[in-house]
Amino acid sequence: MSVKVIMPGVLTTVQDAGRFGYQKSGIRTAGVMDMESFEKANYLVGNEHGEAVLEATLYGGTMEFTEDTVIALTGADMEPKVNQVPVPMNRPIEIKTGDSLSLGMAKEGCRTYIAAAGGIDVPTVMGSRSTDIKCRIGGYQGRALAAGDEVKLGAGKSYEEVKDRRAQAVSYPALISLRVIPGPQEEYFTEQGKKTFYNETYTISDQSDRMGYRLEGAAVESVNGTDIVSDGIPLGAIQVPASGKPIILLADRQTTGGYAKIGTVCSFDIPKLVQAKPGDQVRFTPISVEEAQNMY
């Protein structure tokens, strides 16, 4: 059982929850950008938590299935069609041998998740099936899918077993409010710099990718530069380089970095952030660790 790529999307990769336990050796976590959509997709087809899926960015292309299966699509709406007939998002879809799935440009949002019953059956590398493109490990030959690639699928639940499952659709506005835990190097920035950061509306640059979102807008003023002795980089860390323009670090982030971090985006706001496209805008609101824990 497999899925064959007929026309590749802009960037379609195999991803799961991520590769953990190896950051001390310089191995990044990779994994899905939008954990919420990932978990919904696996639920809809009856998979165990953490099964690998396909993550399509901006445009999904066309793929063909070699055997009967069940799929589900969550996240950005790319107006999916099976055999040129529109199919719904956020619910199980019955697939027959030879069916083709086509995905267009994302109407709203940035990333679509395609789960298949039984998951994407590629070899695990250091405990994960996620693709790390920069290191060329995991997923399908460590790279994005290309025309002619054929990726194996596992054996999972039947359509009858999951046909009544549903997930709530999510809207993705062009202006996003992100809650931030200040620090850990907040003292590197002037009071005016912090005021700028929390009052400015920033625009996501076209130089953004799975590693991080670069932001355009007013520079964040530092006390005496932002170089630090490199330390660990958590998901959502907001580095401020010498330019003063923030960078939010995401799934393919480096394990350590040498720029001061003014704050960290709360994990529960990451899904809406990573569905933003270049040109969309973000604003930041500081909250305490205790507030964040209560919200989580």
C-alpha cells in the first residue's frame, strides 16, 4: 500500500511529532509545524498518537493511491479534490485503489496535513520518521517529496470504523496575536526596546521557513548589542540579532544560538503562528509563566 506523487507541491515532507533526545548532539527536532492540526488528522483516521503524516506547504500538488485506505486533511484549506471532485476537510475520506488526491493553493493558512490510516511507513531515524531537510535525514530520503516518489502507507482502521469522526475547522486570520513569556535575556533590551516589541505590529518576511519566521518592523533597541554565549533554543524562542528585527524559531530551529532572546511564544499559540504566510502580521502580548500554565 502506498501513495505516489504525481505533481509535487511547494514543500511536502513526511513529519511526525519530532525527533527528541538528541539536541545535546546538535540534532534538531524537526517534526510537524502545527501540532494541533497533526493530532486532529491522526484522530480522524484512527491512528495512534504520533503517527507520521504528510505536511504540505502553500500548494499541495497531486498524488495517487495504490490501494484502498482512509485519509483526512486538516489545517490550511487547499480545496482538496479526489478524482477532481471536491472533498471536505476535517473528516475521514474513503479512498479506493487508483484514486488521485489534488490540492491547490492554500485559501487561508499555510500548511495542510494529510493523514492516512496506518500512518506513513518510512524508516525511523533516531526514533522519528520526521524529515530534517538541512541534515538530509528521516522522512523520505531526507528530502521533500518529488514527482515519481512512492511512499509506503501502514495498515490501519477501515472507513466504517472512523466514518463518523469530525474535527472543528480553524480560521487563520492575517493578523495574529501571540502570547509571550518574557526572557530569558530580557535584560539585554532597553525599556524603549521592550515597549517597541510589545506595541509594534510586525510583518512575516518572505525569508521565513520551517527553521524560523523573520519579522519586518521597528527594530528592538538593545542595551549594548545582543550577542551572547550560545545557549539552548526552545520552540518559539524569539531571538533578536544585531539588526533588531525579531526571529521566531520553529520546528527546524538550530539547537543553540548566540543572540539574546527577548521572549518565547507560548506553545498553544504556535499552531496559529505557523499557519501564517509571508505578508501576514503578528503582535506580541507578555504573560507570566503562571498565566501560561493555567491557559495550557
